[in-house]
Amino acid sequence: MTGQVEGKVALVTGGASGIGAAIVDLLAQEGASVIATDIDELNGPELAARLRKAGRDVSFLPQDVTSEERWAEVIAEIGKRHGRLDVMVSNAGIGIGAPSIVEMSLADWRRQTAINLDGVFLSVKHSLPLMRKHGGGSIIMMSSLAGLRGAASLSGYSATKGAVRLFAKSIAMECAQVGDGIRVNSVHPGIIDTPIWGKIPTGATGAGQNAPIDPEERARFATPLGRAGQAIEIAHGVLYLASDASRYVTGTELVIDGGMNAGGVVRQ
Ligand code: NAD
């Protein structure tokens, strides 16, 4: 254990699967007390129990990030158990595709926005007071490469992630202005091999309704490094932003995408 976040208390939403689970694991390995929350009440508790067995300080709380009432309860519980919150990782998110935007229902648009954007707003609104009590911390919002550039057939998703990017910068300015010691940044993964790709409803590949998307196949040509990323490769970026090594970093975006945002390469 190298202890890069030793003694810190961290909350990770969407912590039961994929990128969130890797973040929970890595932050705990590096010495943090981690509270993972998720609507997945099967894999979340299982992950926490497995990590506790390995000697890590990890607990699980069920949470739907769209419920303001639940946000108040979760933060109150963390206050009671730990008395502080140093790291808020707003990671929970979903992707809803549509071959054309005219085929997207308003209900799907709203559901995606409620989780990807309202959930992040609520995470900030409810975590800031507890973070401020103890002189600061780090808020990390999970955006996407789709928050930096457009994504055909994932335009609603892209809209939520672009909003998260500017929300992070705005909260970074608010915190800097009041001088509360809280840094706020966004993370922008490219194509990462997690269960999310199997959950995207409708034909976001353009290959028809519910066509499965293989992230590795997608990434092979779309990504300059020629492969999909792994959840742990995003977790390492989050660890940096959570730790004091990034103490002079706020209002910025960390792109972890195998080079996709930089341009394209022609493979022989
Ligand atoms: P995932 O599906 O493996 O994990 C997402 C988790 O969020 C799941 O455990 C799910 O149960 C949880 N969740 C969904 N709705 C929720 C709600 N209402 N309240 C609480 N939890 C909820 O996906 P992932 O790839 O690990 O995605 C994590 C984040 O990374 C998301 O915000 C996603 O948009 C972002 N992201 C992923 C990729 C990628 O290629 N995998 C790329 C860019 C950005």
C-alpha cells in the first residue's frame, strides 16, 4: 500500500460496476475509507464485502442519484460514521442511444439527464457542506469524450456529458472564489471496456435495435492506441485528482482516451 489518499473519506456513486468499481478498489487500496453507492444492490454489497475481506475500509449504501431525499440521507450517514468527506466522485451514469434523435422519446431523454446531470448537481449540492466543514477536498465528475465532441446516435448522452464538463468548471470557480479549499475537475474517458456498452438500449451502432456493442471492436480503429481502455486506467486518473499530488489542479478536464481526442491515425 503506497497510501496516496491515506486517511481520506471518499464517496463514489455508481460504485458497483465498471469504472466506479475500479475507483472504489484503487482508492481503498491507497488508504481511503470508501463509501460506494449504487442502485445495484447485488454487486455493490458483494464488492464491498470482497474488499473488506482483503482488509480495505469499504462500505456500500444503496442510492439512486436522482433522489434528493436519498442524497440527504447518504451524506448524513457519512457525517455520522466518518465526520468528514474529502473526495466526492460523481460517477454514476447511463447511455441511451437512438439511431436518430427524432426516435428518442422525451421519457428517455429525461431519464438520461436525470441520472447523468441532475445526479451530479445533487452530489455537489449535498456534499459541499460536509466537505467545507473540514477545510476542503476534491470533487471529481465523470464526463466523457462525448462531453468534448459530438457523438452521432448518442446526442442526448453527449449533451449531458458536455453540461457536466462546464458544471465542473463553474463549481471550481465558485469554490475558488469562496476559498473553501475544494478543487473540482472532470474526467473524460474514451472507449472503456465496461458493462455499460452492453446496456445501451436501441441501435446506437446504427446496426439496429439493441445491437450489442463490442467496445474492443469499436476501439480498434477509432482509437489511436488501437484498443479499448480498462476501468483501472480511468481509476488512476481519478486517484491523481483525489490525492494531494493534484493540489494545484482545479477547473480542468482530464482526458483518458487512448489519443482519440487528439486526432486519428491510419493503420497499415
Ligand atoms: P457501468 O454501467 O459499468 O456502471 C455504471 C454504474 O452506475 C452501474 O453500477 C449502475 O448501476 C449505476 N447507476 C445507474 N443509474 C444509477 C442511478 N440512478 N443511481 C445510482 N447509480 C446508478 O458503466 P461505466 O462504464 O463504469 O460508467 C461509469 C461512468 O463513466 C458513467 O458516468 C459513464 O457515462 C462514464 N463513461 C464511460 C465510458 C465507457 O466507455 N465505459 C466512456 C466515457 C464515460
